[in-house]
Amino acid sequence: MTTIGIKELLNLKLIVTDNYNLTVYSLVIVIFILLLTYVLLKALQRIFKSLITHKKLEASSGYSIFLIIKYIIWVLILIISLDTLGLKISILLASFAALLVGVGLGLQQLFNDISSGIVLLIEQSIRVGDIIELDDGRIGKVLSIDLRTSVIKMRDDIVAIIPNSKLVNDIIVNWSQINESTRFYVQVGVAYGSNVELVRSLLLKSVIHHPNIEKKPEPFVRFVDFGNSSLDFQVFFWVTKSFVIETIKSDVRFQINKLFAENQITIPFPQSDVYIKEYPGLKSEK
């Protein structure tokens, strides 16, 4: 193909109207820009992964920074591409102003989720890898934070896709940002008349040898109350793996039950005593 043939091909008009012409040349330029942007973003992503791998950048921070840069670049590239194709953003917005108002009202929640995603990525109050407790009490691990939604893996291995507005507007407990280790407790009641010192010793014994329970700070036991049917105790301990705390609590309860059985400590069940009072002159029927 000669040079003249190539020029003719590039100048070939694909769409022709009174106010707009789309040529092969402008289309090729836009495709080249999009491909170049994709390649550059992939290279940038590898750079961030390398920085995270070599501990020069925190994983959650690096991920958030990369996402913000990616979204900004794609918005700019979209504007440049439309301009290259001969479409003026201002004219498009003016032409579709009425439509955008109606669509905006319908997509209000979508825009809210997207703006919330930007807030999460900038503030980093919740980051990838954090263990969070949602407003409804569910606890999960943040797998990803995207522009509109976040992916949370719950403790029962169910993966939930949560709108970002929920993470911004609801009350969220971030267990990962409280401390490296978090305090939990298991409560148990014993029968009245039990040796309370022995109970304290057995409760401490039930937690001190668990591999996922911290030795420092040291676990301790609190005598909570004189209950209606039991003496109530709580054994407190610290763990770093808060994501699996329910499994750790279950292990502790198994151990408590075993130690109490070996030492004849009774865990009572709720009971009530009923007294029947006889009145003079009132005879029971036989």
C-alpha cells in the first residue's frame, strides 16, 4: 500500500453529519491512546506490587493509591479520547442536560456509592485486609475496595459485596485498627457452693495454653455477679487473630467444660422453686 493510499485510508470518513465527522485517523489515535494507557497502568501496577513485596509500601496504602491514580488517569483519557473523536464535552453536557437530571435522580444511590468509595480510598479508614464488624453484627475481612462496592469475606466463608456508602455512613468497628491484639471474654456460671478459687484457677488454665491466645497481657478472671441460679464468672484474654475469635471461644468453652467435669464443678441450669401453701379449712380432693 502506497503512502497516498495510507493517507486516503486514514482520512476516510466513517460518520458524516452537518456538525460532525469521524475519520479512521481519529479512531486509530483513540485506540492507540487506550492501548497505551492500559499498558502503562499495567506497568504502574507491577511497580506498586514490587514496592509492596519489598516492604517499601504498605499493602493497603499502595492498593488505595494505585486505584486513585488509575481512576484519575482513565477519566482524563476518556476526556482526551472524546475530544480526539471531535466530541466536545461541554456540547454533550448541554445537549443531554435534561436527560442527565433525570438519570441523576435515578442513579443518586450509585453516585453516593462512588463518592463513598473515593472517600474510603483517600481516608483509608477501612483498608484491604482489615477485619471489620458491620452495623448488623457480621464480621468479615476486606478483600478489595473498588470504586462503587467493596468485597468482604465473612467468617462463614461467604463473600459479600457491600455498597461503599454503607461502609461510610454506618457505624463500623475496625478491629484491625484498634490494637494488634484485642481483648475478648467467655462467660460461665457455676453452682452456688462451688469453690470460687478453684473456679478461677480452672478458668485461667482453660486459656493459658491455647496457641492463639496471647501470653501478654496475661489472661484474668472476673467474678461478675451473684446470679439467680449461678455464680457468674468471665475469663478475659487477648488474641491477634480476631477473625477466628468464635473458633477460639469455642475451644475455650470445650476446655472449661472438660476441666469443670474433672473437678466436679457444676454448671447449673436456670431453675425456680415453687412453694404450695395450704390454707386451714381447705381440703384437697382425692
